[in-house]
Amino acid sequence: MKRLQSVWLKLFLVGVGLILVNKLLNNVSGFYGIFGKLIDLLRPFFVGGLLAFILYKPSHYLEKKLLSQKNQFLKKAARGVGIAAVYLALVAIVFLVVKVIWPAVYRNVEQLILEIPYYYNRSMKLLEEYNLLSEPALLERLKTVLETVFSADSLSKYFGYLSGFASSVVDIFVGIVVSVYVLLEREMLMNVFRRLVRLLVKEKQQQQVISYFTKAGNLFYSYFAGLSLDAVVVGLIAVPFFYLFRVPYAFLFGALIGICNLIPLFGPIFAAVLIFMVCLLSVGPVKALWILVFQIVLGQLDSHILQPRIISHSVGITPFWVVFAVLVFGELWGVLGMIVGVPLVAVARFLFAELEEAKENRRQLSN
């Protein structure tokens, strides 16, 4: 009788699941609308979780240092003092960015957007002057593309992106508050995670699953911490050189090189080509070639000297898998996919190796 009831219960659950899937397929737009609203609602929590993930190690390091002190007050307030110190350092960095770096970059972006029509006319004049496009159809197509990119509507969109970035400051501030509570109550959150693992995973595998998540988190942290520091160093090296050659938009190009450096292989190439094209139209071919040579040399120094020293934790995947990760995840998630693709593939490789080793150990034990 109990077996029959179990069968009917399973059939009932399957039926309910099929009905829900059918309703979902018939109302895909409504589902995406609800899902989008949910993402917007939870965005500050995503920002807070990411910020807490970034600041966990330095705050935990300071907490351990304070716990080793003889002063009882410092021992009792070790966590709060450690978190406060890390956030004070973050505030100092943000103040430096807002007061010094961001205004210069913003002025460069504004100037570039306003001068886009000049670059459009200049590029078209050069193409026609040197007869680089002999086919009228290709020339007409290029004109159509450039007119679309440099149209008044597109220019207003570019300014809209700048204002949209500024409007996201509210989410960032709320995320900062959330991140403080995450760091203060991390044991409680970890206990929730462990209880969830106990509900979903067999007892023998629970510790192993927690270990996998810990190692994957450490891999992500080491990779992005090192890569971010490397991007800042490369950007700071580039800015004085651009000023030396009187390149327009020096701060913007330095920031562009740093940001594009977060994308393996293709990011530096994209930045070099874009900066070369703008410099070709603004400062002439000779200086543009010198700037291109500088970027090539900087890229080689970065890949052979800076990155190996700064990114101490290698992801351990071959160039083929780097290209695979950038292309596949870039197609799926755009620029974000290009940035996170490499560590995701590295985590997949790590998990595959761990599972393969565990299977081999079980086989040897059974023999």
C-alpha cells in the first residue's frame, strides 16, 4: 500500500512539474519580466556579497593579528576593528578615484564624444584620399556603419551610459552596507551554507563538497586580486608615457589599457588597436606608431615579468583553454564572460582532476 502511495505521489509531482513548465513556456515574457525585477531588487545584495568576498581576506588577516595582541579590548573588538580598518582604506581609495582619477577620465570621455564627428570626417577623408576602399559598395557600407555609430542618437546614448553609471552609485552604497553585515555575520552565513549542503549531499561527501567550494573560492580570489593589481600597475605605467607623447585622452587611454588587461589575450590587442586608430587621426602616423610599439613592449613586459610576479596563484590551464574560455563565455555573457571565463574553466579543470583522483582512489581501495 505504501509503495502504491509513493508511486502516485511521484506521478502527482511529475504532473505538477509538467503543468508549471507548460505555464512557463506559454508566458516566457512575463517570466523574464518577473526575473528581471527580482534581479534589480537583489542587485545591492549581489554587490554586497561581491564586496564582502573581496574584502574578506584582508579583514580576516587584520582580525587574526589583533587576536594575537595582549590588549583585551583589541581581542574583543578584533573583528569590528579589522573590518573598520579595511573599509577606511577602501574609502581612501574611493576618495582618490572620485577626486583625482574619475574627473580626469570623465573629461577625456566627454571630450572624445564631442570630437567623434571630427574623427569620422577625418577617417572618411583619409579613406577616400588614399583610395583604401576601391569598391564603392564597401565604402558605402562603411559610411553607413560609421554614420550609425557616430549619429546624434548614438552620441546621446553614450552620454546616457555615463549618467547611468553615476546612477548606480545608490546600489553600490547599499551594497557596502550589506557587505559589512556579511563580514560581521559570516559564521552564521557559513552555517546556513553547511546546513544546505547537509540537506542536498550525502554525509560521506559533505566535507568534500565544502572543500571544493573553498578551493574554488580561493582560486577566484587569488586570480582576480592579482589580475586587478596588474591592471592598475599597467594603467599607471601607460598614463605618463601618453602625457610624454602629448596623446589626447591620456587618463582615458590609461584606464582603457588597465580595464582591457582584465580580458586575457584579446583585451590588450583591442586596446592597442583602438588607441592606435585614435592617435593616427589625432597626433599623426609617426607618434601613433611609437605608441603602438610602446603598447606591444608593455604587453610583453606585463605577460613575462609583471603578471608572473603579481599573480602568484596560476590558474594552470593552457593557452588553448584560455582562448576557449574567452570566446565561449564572451559569446554567452559578453565582456563579463570574457573576464570570468578563465577562472571558471580553471575551476572546472580542478574539479575534474579532483573527481578523477577520488574515483581512482576508490578503485584502488576496492581492489
